[in-house]
Amino acid sequence: MLKLARIFVGLNLLDLLLTLVALQSNLVLEGSPLVYLLGAKSALELSLWKISMIFLVGLVLVFTRKYRILKLLNIGLAIICLWNLVMIILANLVKLN
């Protein structure tokens, strides 16, 4: 089941990368209400918060053997990453016009 955990970490890091790219374009806003609640105001704060949460949540799910939840989160994260990628592409198309 470590494979699920690796996928979870990889998808979260991809999500972070795509989020940072999208935010740098200045055409896309962060959609996560948690980011606003925690007050992450810079890319560094967002990255530190996200990486901390990735490992905390991942460890809890692995040690409590919640593999089904981990699998569902991976599916959700894959959808979010795809959404972020589409938004980046669309934002850049708008920027070019």
C-alpha cells in the first residue's frame, strides 16, 4: 500500500506546482478556502503549509490503514490536477489574445 502513499505525495506535489504556476500567471486565484483560513500569503508559505499537510495526512492514512480513503483522495487529486492544468492553459490562451 506504499504505492498509494507515493501516488498521494506525487499528486499533491504536482498540485502544488500547478497551483504556483497558476498563481504566478496572475489570471487565476487559489480556490482552496483552507489557504485563506490559514493565511498563506506567499508562495513559500503556501508550499510549506501544503508539504506539511501532505506528509501529515499521508502518514495518518497509512498508519491507520485507511487505504480506501487514500485511493479516493488520489482520484480526487488527479481530477484537481487536471482541472488546474486546464485552467493554466485557458489563462494563457486568454493572456495571448
